[in-house]
Amino acid sequence: MLTIGLQHVGGDDWMGGTYYLHNLARALRTLPESEQPRMVVVLTCVGDRRYYEDIASIVDGLESSDGALGDLAAGSGGVGRSIKQTLGRSDRLAHTVRRVKRALGRDVNHALEQRLQRAGVSVLFPCIRSMGTGFTVPWLAWAWDFQHKYLPDHFSKTQLRARNQTFADLAADARLIVTSSADALEDFDRYYPGVRDRLRVLRFRTVPDEDWFAGDVEAVRDLHHLPPRYLVLPNQFWVHKNHRAAFEAMRFLGERHPDIVLVCTGRTEDSRHPRHAAELLRFVKSNGLQERIRILGLLPREEQIQVIRGASAVVQPSLFEGWSTVVEDARALGKRLFLSDIPVHREQDPPGAVYFDPSDPSALAKAIAERWDELSAAPDGAQEEEARQRQRGLVADYARTFLEIARELQSLWGRGGSNEMDGTPEPGTRQC
């Protein structure tokens, strides 16, 4: 039987990564029992277990190591992050760090291999960094998006170099590389030519829990003092999520529709731009929008879902996405969307979406004003049921596509023994 090792990604600073794994596990469990694989969550460290309590009952195991080993195995956080922050301030020192991490990586990868082999893992996914060409357990790469190529001003020079190196390593080492959209696949092919035959598209879907639709929307509205009708923007406060356009639109709507309220959920910190959230809050205060823009912060997932269900529509103004979780959540819940007109959103193509130029807040304001009167208080039982029926087919396709890719990787690995490929760097020197 195929055993999938679900490698921990995400956390408080990137809940989208955690939800990605939750949705994949849930999608695989919707298939007929004869098609379902075994699943083992591979944790970076013991403390990460808390992120997977919601799916613990549907996976077959949680594998974890001590914090130091896990941090190095993941190539991020803990010891790895401390070294990078301390020494990564110049190219010369950064080169030294890479050499040290590669030297450590031989032992760390061997230890991780043993853990995966003991758990009977057939395929490890998602690997957002190369495991190296000598890693003996089949590993499936995930190239999440190429935001840094389109919005380089949002990254430091060090971050740009790191991202470019990460994707170059995946291009050099990975047998198969998953992207979340055809748009991202084209980006990978454009920036790293010669690997197109190793690229596969896996469009992830939100898998709604049945309990979501039994949740008490009114109780959550009361808890947060929300009006019967409001819009919701459920994004972390990262610069590329473009909250400023939505806030500007609310200012434009002030005279004509002073009753419209925008509710924001999501973590309010952006580690790359520490002042970003404070600047947005100053804009809200200076324009007297405190009552019309409600910032709730990072909520428990079940609570966030009820806030979305209770909204009349979802606003997604993002400047860039690999494949938007916000769009997939809205689709699964039968919500209308005001959606930034970027290629990947067109590819996602949610029903009834209204597109606007993300660089033009007045266009968003106009779109909302023209449709506000037709947007009813939520939730709408008929829309939710229609969405649930439609989502079942999308989720099944998602799960089966993933299994096809995993089995293809197994077949490639079986023909080649390990992941050795001509002209690739020394094996066992990079981490997922």
C-alpha cells in the first residue's frame, strides 16, 4: 500500500501551509477506502504536533524528532534560522553557512531517511527544498509560487538570492516538481528552462468539514460585534495581499455606503515588512474607518470559517498568488467573490466572481457599490448546498491527481534506484 509522508510546512506565520496539508489529508480520505493511501505526518519537531490535532484522527501516524534535529532536517527555523540570522549578513559568511549546513545535512538526511523508512513512507511531500540526489526515499518537490520574480521589491537581496537558489536546487535535483497552477508551471519553465517534462500541476482544493455547516454563525457575529451584513477579507497582513487597496476602497465607499463593513481575519505581522500592519492601522485611524474596518486577527480555523459563512461576500485583492486558499475557501462555502484580476485567479475561475484591477481601489469600490444591494445577509443554505455538491467532485479529482503524481514518482524512482541524475550536485547535501 502507498504510504504518503506529509512533511510539515507552515505554522503561525504561514497558516496557508498548514491548511494545505490539512486539505490534502482530508481529500485523500474522501476517496473510496480501496483507493486511500496510508498517511504519516512528518513533523519538524514535537511542538508542531499542535498544528495537526484537527486531522490526527484521519492519519495513520505522527512522526517527530527532537527540536534540533527536526529544525536542521527542515532547513528552516530553530538552529538553522539562528545560524542564518547571525552569519547571513554578507555573501562570504552566507557561503560559509551553506557549507556548514551541507556538511550537517549528510547526517540529518540520513537520520530523516531512517525515520521515514521505519514509518514505511513511500513518497515524501511537500518538499519545498531539495533533499539532494542521494536521498533514498522518493521525495516530491513543491514550487509554491514565483512572487519574488514579479514583486522583487517585497524581498531583501538576501531573500531573493535564497529563493532563487531554492528553486534552482529543485530544478537540478527533483525527479518531479508540483506546482499549484498552470500559471506557476509556466513561470517555472520560464525561469528554469529544461525541466518542463518534470513539472506537474496539482490544483489544491479546500475540503470542508461537515461541522462547518452546522456552526453557529450568529454566535460568532455576536462574539465579534459584527453587523448582519459585511464583507470579509481573510488574508494575513503581508504586503502582497494588498489590504491597502481594500482599505482605500472602503474610504471611497464612505459617502455612498457608510453602512458597509469590512472584516479582516489573519495574522497581522509581516516579518519581511515589520511596519506594514502599523501603517495600515494608521490609515484606518486617520480616515476615521475604525467602525467600518474591523481587524479580528488570527482566529481559530473553525471560528474563521463561521466569519466567512456569515459574510455577504469575500474580498481578495492580492497582487500575487500561486493558487489562492481564500478563493478555494470561498468556493467551498458558496460565497461570492470580489477578486483581483490576476492570471491565477482567472485560472481558479470561482462561480460568480467579480474581477477588478488590484492597482485601482476605486474599481473595487465601484464593483462593491454596484452589487451591495443584491448581496443578502448570510449564510445562504441553498448556495452552500450547491457548493458542497460541486466541491465533492473537485476534491475527488484533486486527491486522485495527487495519487497519480505520487505513483509516477515511485515508478521513476524504481527505474533509477536512488534519485541520482547526471550533472547534479553531490548527493545528500540539501534539506527539504
